Amino acid sequence: MKFGTKAIHAGVEPDPTTGAIMTPIYQTSTYVQRSPGDHKGYEYSRTHNPTRTQLQNALAALENGKHGLCFSSGMAAEDAIMKLLKPGDEVISTNDLYGGSYRLFTKIFQNYGIKFHFTNMGNVANVEKLVNENTKMIWVETPTNPLLNIIDIKAYGELCRKHNLLLVADNTFATPYLQTPLDMGADIVMHSLTKYMGGHSDVVMGAIVVKDDDLHERLAFIQNASGATPGPQDCFLVLRGLKTLHLRMERHCQNGRKVAEYLKGNAKVGKVYWPGFEEHPNHEVAQKQMRDFGGMVSFELKGDNLDDATRVLENLKLFALAESLGGVESLCGHPASMTHASIPREDRMKAGLRDTLIRLSVGVEDAEDLLADLEQAIG
Ligand SMILES: *Cc1c(COP(=O)(O)O)cnc(C)c1O
């Protein structure tokens, strides 16, 4: 089945009791049993809920996995993955990581005796030097946020097989429309469904998709035992969003390309970060592992003056100044003071994240209007 057909049909069956073509919102906490232990597979909604089951199945199908698990946020999904580890275990990840992931790892799980290494993941041989007998997991995020570096998932899949490590891929920015990490050697795919997957800026939710039955069993145990599960109404909204994922992503990519090219041609703009440019340092890897280059574009202004960047952010009208990304509407953000404020400035600078960097989540509006908005704001 091709991707667009899967987005609409895969994993989702019409409601068996009524034939309703859209999955009903099973707004219930519990389920009647005929006799103790004699039930229809549903006992309590933290453990299972039919609306959530359909969403989990749809996600597993889209990621070419076998099992999906939904959580009340992307961070809750990450929290569950980290609970696979125990004190003394070590994790290697990128130094250009989503700020919330960095905060969870260093401010919470480090206190429980897990050790994290953050490094430039551009060179696999260099990263391999950090692997020791305690290393249990490699965590990649690609494209990265907000510098849009691309990490070679297949190369890390091979490294993980060699050393018997778990490879986790945060696929939030790409979505399975652009890349399916489980096909490239990842063991676990993680999502903030809040972004492109939900796609309409109306839900906060996260997910994990795996192929392996044993890994699924351990993660499902954590999902139920720790209990950060989403409600059925939110699951319904994400299911609805998924049905247009391929249409939205196609337009996000087209508009992203137009915005990146416009910015590159603007004399007041300095560096533009977008993996579709031939001169992007990881362009070849992006071309190899992604179907297209996505709707995220970051840039700096010439002169690197914070006041100039602030003025552009204030002047933009269609691009709303807000946290988050991946919705139908265009957003702009200032990573240094917003999404990445939890990363110390020194560490940000080391990773190349300057104070004047502006990040755009290019929506699915008409590109002409988006370019006109950028033109009036940048001048
Ligand atoms: C937003 C985001 C998360 C966290 O997800 P929430 O749904 O906000 O908890 C994790 N990773 C990436 C790349 C994100 O953009």
C-alpha cells in the first residue's frame, strides 16, 4: 500500500458494533465484565482504550512498525523510553538536541544514575569512540531542531547492531512521510504527535513505534505502570489529522523550499539552514534517507544583531510568534529564548546555535503570501 492510502486506511477498521466509518471517541474509563476476568480485551482505559488502540495501529502502519504506543505528550513518550534503562547505563546523543529532551536527560534521568554524552553526530567513527561496556542506547533526532543537521540513521543502525545497542530515532521533524527509521535500523521511533502528525495545533501527544515484540511488551508495561496516557478525544483528533498527513507534508515541503530559496536571495539574510541546499553539509545523507526536505527553515540576519532579529519576529504577521511547529499555520520562533532556553548559553554556542537565529515552521498557506510577509518583515 502506498503512503497516502495508508495514511487514510491502515490500522483503522470501521467500528465493529455500529459500522461507524470514523473511529468513535470511547469516552469511558472502565468496561463491563461478564464474569471476573471475562471481558472483551478492555478492562481500564489507562491500560487500553479502543480509540487509542486504533491510533496506535495507524501509527505502527505508517512507520512500518508492528506496535504503536501513545502517551500524553512527546516528553512522556521519551520518559517511558528512558525507563528501559537502569543506573550506570550510558546514552549517546547529539549536541543539537531538542531542548526538552536535553532537559529530561540532564535534569531528571542523570539524577537516577544514567550518564549522557552529547556530541556532534556527523562522524560515526568519532561517536564510536564514546561507546563503552555501559553504553546501552544511541538517541538520534534528524533533522535536528533548530539547526536542521541531518544524522545518518542507517550508519547508526549499523553501529548499534555491532555493539548491541538500542537505536532511538526522534522522527518528529520528518514524520514517516519523509523517512521511516525502523527501515534503516532504528529499534524505537519516537514522536511528538503535537507537531506534524496531529498537524492542527490542537493536541499535545506523543508516541513510540517498535517492531520487536519483547521491546513492545516492556514499553507497554511502562506505559501502563507509569500511566502517562492520552484521553480518547485527543486520540480521535490525531487520527483525523493523520488522514491528511501526506497532503500537508507535500505542501509543507513545497513551501519550505520556496521560503528557503527566497531567504537565500535576500541581501539582509546571512546563513540559511535547510537540508535541501546542495551546500548543506549533510545534503547527501538527506537526499539518501528523506523523500523531501520538510517545512522547517532557520536563518540568521547579517550583522548578527539581536535587536534586528527581534524586530523581524515582531514584524512578521502571517508567521505567528509561538512555540511549537508542524501545524497548518506558519509559525516563527526564537530558539535561544524559547524552545532552547533550557540549554546553557555556552552549550548552545558550542553547538552553533546563535542568539539571532530565527526558526520558521512553514505552514500550508499560499507561498506568495508567506514570501510577502517575510519581505515586509525583513525589508
Ligand atoms: C516538541 C518536540 C518534542 C516534545 O514533544 P511534546 O509533545 O511537546 O511533549 C520532542 N522532540 C521534538 C523534536 C520536538 O519538536
